[in-house]
Amino acid sequence: MHTMQLTDIVIDTGVVTPDELRIAQTESQKTGKRLEQTLISNGFVSAEQLREIHGSLDNVTTVDLKTLSPDAGALNLLDRQLARQHLVFPLYYDATSATLQLVMARANNVTALDAIQAHLTRKVTIRVVIASTADILTAIDRCYGVDLSIDGILHELDSAGGTASDTARPVVRLVDALLSDAVRRHASDLHLEPEQNALRIRYRVNGVMRQIRCLHLDYWPPMLVRIKVMAGLNIAESRAPQDGRLSLTIEGRSLDCRVSTFPCVAGECVVIRILNRSSSLLSFTELGLNDTQATSLSHIVRRPQGLILVTGPTGSGKSTTLYSVVNDIRDESLNVMTMEDPVEYQMSMVRQSSVNPSRKLDFASGIRSILRQDPDVILVGETRDQATADMLLKATLTGHLVMSTLHSLSALSAFARLQDLGVNLSHLSDNLLALIAQRLVRVLCEHCKEPTDPPNDIAFDADRPVSVYQPVGCRHCDGSGYLGRRVVMEIYQPSVEVHRLLADDATPGVLIRQAMAEGHSSLSQQGLILLQSGVTSYAELRRVINSDWAVTHADV
């Protein structure tokens, strides 16, 4: 795509403003990056939007490679080196008509098409579709295998002379290989844990820890130095915890990572949290909400003022939900401000800030300062004490939409949790919009899941078909039986009667009984909908949702 075509169409379609385009052009000239990459990195346009723009300019179909799997016949036509060299990916091959569907980043790349035709040993008709550069590189690495061989690097380290100069380059590649492997396996965290004579390497994939490798402890000191250098940490400090960040490009994607070190008996442990912007700025449908929940949440977050609390334990996706809400409502007509700990994903048109204990900036004092900045929407990372809770309520009373997270087991148990923090529940009577509880459950792999008998301790709705499955494990899901996660969400909007009870200083028990009498659907019941439709397994629900399943009925 020519730059002039790109600038014309993004302005004509209103995807970016002229000011945003000028900023991106200036940054592109300074950094030497392509204009498309700069637009994406600054948050002015998404990779999906650019893919559609490419398709409209070249008059070809666009595809989302993350949702497609190639056939073996197509992969056998081209080798990995050729695919990477010309940035193409063979998707489907129809032997009857000798037609190859080829994914390209640029449909008018005549050089690449000529090279592919020359490589093919028989006459094949090529039908071009397009996808983003990052998606093509990801598909190549996923289907052809990863360049970096951890075993090969370890052998190189064992063969080195032992001096720093001998081992520096392999250690750099070893750390890069582990990070690349973690991203390829869709890990959210990489754990490096030294023990008496070994370095244990574990990934957290879909919320579950999995051991990947176990190396000799001799590898750990140079690896630790490399990680600290990358994250900007003090390599001489080993007796105090440290926190840092690093940025890297893997499979064509720019990723940010949060690095945390912690001193233990056998040495410093390191946890690297992989922050994937594309997996956090999701639509309500991409989160896994059904149509009713998506419509309800969209209506709630567009109220001009009030309090929304998202509850759940650590790792239940609360922050992802709040980021998705902000991503859904942000525009130039709203002043959206956040106070987080820390800021994980930077978003355009949102004023984001982090708590800073060294400067005595906590959530409560941060909210107080934000209120002087004329905000419309305020996002607070966590309500963890009475001072923060009181400031949230004051912000809602002064005409702001306020969102925050809270640690509680369910939506309705948030009443008791707030009371424990010292909040007078009567102060919620005029401004509580919604209590949302959620968990993340693993989704059964469609390639290998198999039917099983419904559990005997659950009474399913007789009017709905019951399709219960269990995990098996295959190459598509890396043997786990699960592929990806989705949210199980409980949305509670207080009724007029509950608001009256709040004003009358009702206890949490009275409020919960009233909500259940009005037919509120619990988190367990929402999970059973997924079980009954074959989305997840009974064992997964029992692992994630704390419920007495023996007395729970699927009233759906």
C-alpha cells in the first residue's frame, strides 16, 4: 500500500483525525518505522482496522488468521523460509482445481507472487487474501515451528569455554527463546524459580501453572543478569525485591512485560507477566458475554453517574473487563481518567496514572486530585481500604461515573465486603449502578473434546438439550484438553426495593435474600449454562467457581 493511499483513506473514513495522522507521520520519520506500525503503536488505529483498509484498497478479501487453521496440503507447497522471506502464508489447497489460497500482507506484491509461482513445481492458480503482518508471522511460527531451539542453545552453552564473552550471546538467545516460547504457548506469566540444584521454569497458561523445563542451576546467574538488564533493574541488588518493565517484539507483535524479582533461600525468583494489549482491549462479545449480558453492560456503563464494582479473586479478569469497558466508551467527548497500580496498557484518549507510595500518592489521594481535573469517568484499579471506598462514593455523588475492582467471592457478597471495609451501606442507596462478579474458565478444545454423562448432582433444565463434554488432549491444545478461556459473569443491578433497603440500613443478609427472591442469577448458574452447552467441563467449573454444586440447580 502506498503511503499516500493510506493517509487519504484513514482520513476519509474517519479512522484517525488529521492531528493524529500528523503525530504519527512525525513519529514515523523520527523512528524510521512504517506509518502503519506507528499508527498502531500510538493507539490511533487497530491492526484489524488497517487490515480492512488494505482489503478495501486492494479489492480483496481479508481474513483473521487467529481463527483459521491451514491444511497440510497447503503447508507442503511452501517451506518456512520462503514464507517468511516473502511474508506469505499458504492457507488452503484444492487439489481438484489446483487452487492455492495464499495469505499476503500486500495483495499487489508482484515480486512475492512471481517467486511463489516459480517455486511451485506444477501449475497452480493462486487466490490471494490478506491479513496483518503480525498475524502472518504468528501463523508461520505456529505452524512451521519456532526458529529458536532451546535445546540447541543449551548445548551451545555447555560447549562454551565458560567465560562471560563465550556465554553472553547464547544466554541472550536463551532468554529470548523462553520468552518466545511462552508467547507461542499463550502464557500470561513466565516463572523462573531457582531451587537447590535446579532452575524450574513454569508457565501460567489459561490460569493454570505448567512446568515446561528444569535446567541446572548453573544457567541461572547469567540469565538473571540478562533479565535485569532488559528490565532496567539493579544487577548488584539481590536481597530486596525489584520491579521493572521490558518491551520486546515477538512474532511480529510488540509486547510489554512486567518483571518482578523476589529473594528466596535458593536465590532470586523472577516472574515475567506478559502484557498483551490485543487480549485486553476486547469487545463485550470477545470477552464471552452473551447478547443479554453485553446489552445490559453496555447500558450500565453509559449512565452519566454512579458506581460500578467488578468483583472476583486475583486472576479472574477484572482489570481486563474494566479496560474493555473504557475501550468501549472512550471518545473525544469524555474525559476518562484512571488511577492504577500499575498502568498496564496505555490507551489513547484516556488520562492514566499510577499510585506511587514513595510520593505518598495512593488510590484515595489520587482520586481526590483527579476530581480537580474535571473528569467524566474515573477508573480506580482496586478498592482495598475505607479511604479509597469513601472517595469513590464522594466521586459518584458529585456526578461522575466511577468504576473499580473489589475482592469478593460473588456480586452479592460485595455488600459484606464493603461493610468490612467500613463503608456505611446506606451511602450506596442513590448511586450503586451494578455489582459484577466474574471468573475465567477454560474452554474445551473443539478438536478433541468428547461427550460424557451429565453429573448426577446437578438438576439440569429439562426444556434445554444437555451436551456435557470432558477434556481429552491433542496437538491443537498442547495436550491440555482446553484451548483459550472465556468469562463467566454475574451482573447484578439493584432493584428499587433493594435501593430502599440500602437507605434503611439493611444488613448484607437481608439484601442478599431480597436479590435472590427477585430471581437474581448467580455465578454458579451462569457457569452451568456453559457446561450445559458443552463450552467447558464440570471439573473446570468446580476448579474455578466456589460453589456447593450438589445443591445448585440450573435454573436457566
